[in-house]
Amino acid sequence: MSDGTVAVRAEGIAKHYGGVKALNGVSLAVESGEVFGIIGPNGAGKSTLFDILSGFTAPTMGTVEILGRDIGGLPPYRIARTGVARTFQRTAIFGDTSVENNLLYASHTTQRHSVLGRMRRSEAWARDRSSFRAKADAVLALAGLASVRQQTANTLAYGMQRRLAVAIALMKDPAILFLDEPAAGMNEHETEDFVELIRRISPGRTILIVEHDMAVIRALCGRALAIADGQPVVIDTPDKVLTHPQVVAAYLGTDDE
Ligand SMILES: Nc1ncnc2c1ncn2[C@@H]1O[C@H](COP(=O)(O)OP(=O)(O)OP(=O)(O)O)[C@@H](O)[C@H]1O
Ligand SMILES: [Mg+2]
């Protein structure tokens, strides 16, 4: 399902916070269409790497290219336009409003209220609303949330709230999707449903996924990168990565799997 073009390329990434070397010398090339895993013990630098690859944080050293374009110095909204969306380690949904409104806000985050006010009274608004509904219908069906579209988000089961976070990201129809520990805290059944969701949305997209649940990594990823203490250890198939002596050693003595 990879077509040989590189969706995300990073060369020699380092990130230092004062004396803390959160990342040191990480390079990778994720091909278009891959589902690519990133694993490592707590504090290894996985979220920091995601922040850098998706353009939220600038690296101290190194370069990132998204679809062949160097994103150094580009503001996040310009990077979003290249087709990148992400979810965060802690769920970012609007808990007090409906599932559908969560998607509506997601599709208007780049608009200003004054513009919205004018659109409401215009034909453009009506057109926009019907295209929003079509898009929301498709995303809700894909995410298995159609039956709860009017439900208040924070009354949903936990697994559904996490799927809503993915649905919000899907409203942008991203070519490249970054998921930071999307299955954390899910029970076994919720995790199985989640793996199915990612399988449904993966055709035609590149997906990078940070996850502590190794069953999820094995089920979804063709390749994975292991990092430990900010250093790259190995990039290979999940089986090879998870049995790599340095990866096994890095996990020993931690609470991770
Ligand atoms: N803004 C920051 N300022 C200072 N140190 C930071 C900052 N962000 C991350 N760090 C440090 O960088 C290291 C890597 O953190 P990061 O959150 O990337 O790890 P992680 O692999 O995502 O861990 P977890 O599995 O717990 O989510 C840690 O030592 C962390 O304390
Ligand atoms: Mg993290």
C-alpha cells in the first residue's frame, strides 16, 4: 500500500530542553501509505518526536520534510494545509457539547467568528452546512459514532471518546495522521474496535502511531521505530523490533510492556 514516495522524512533530529536531551540523532523515512509505529519506554521522547514531525515544535537540530517539503520555519497552520492532522496523548474533545458539534468546531477551526456570522446568513453558509453534513455523516459512520451524534461527548464511553478524537482529525481528510497513544486506557474490546477503525481509515493515508500496547503495534504497523532515552534503537518489522535485545533491555525495569 506504500507507493514508494516518502510522506515524512526526518534527518538527524535532536531536541534539547536546557540540559535534557529529549531526542538525539533520530532519522526516519515513512513512505506514503505506511502505518508506522513508534515505541519506547515512558520519557523516551516519543511525543517530542511527534511534536517535531508534525511541526508543533522546532527541533534543536535536524530537518523534517512532509511530502518532500522542508517544514522548518513554517507555522502550524501552513503545515496543516500540507495535509497533516494529529491527536494528542490526552484526549482533546469538547466534553460539554454533542459529538456532531465537536466535528463542526473541528471543521471551522480555521474560520473567524465574523466570517462565520456572515456565512450564516448567506447561500455560502447553506452550501457549507450541507457539505459539512455530508462530511460529518461519512466520518461518523467510519468512526462508528453515527448512533451517538447528538449525544454529549463526555457522556460517551471512554473508547468512544477516543474514537471521537480521531473523527475530529478525520474532518480535515488528512493525508498524514499522527496518533499519540490513541488506545491508552482502553479495555480489550475497545482496543479491538479501535484497531478496526484504524484499518478502515488507513487506505490512502499515511499513519504514524505512538502506542504502548504492543498488540496494537503488531496488528497495525508494517514497520516501527524503537527509541530509548531519546536515541533511535532500531527500525524494522514489529516482530523484529519487539525482540531486539536493546529494545527488550530498554523495557526491563520499567512498567511498560
Ligand atoms: N517542554 C519540555 N520541557 C522540558 N523537558 C521536556 C519537555 N517536553 C518533554 N520533556 C522531556 O523530554 C523527555 C521525553 O519526553 P516525551 O514526552 O517526549 O516522552 P514520551 O516518550 O512521549 O513519554 P510517555 O510514554 O510517558 O508519553 C522527558 O525526559 C521529558 O521530561
Ligand atoms: Mg508521550
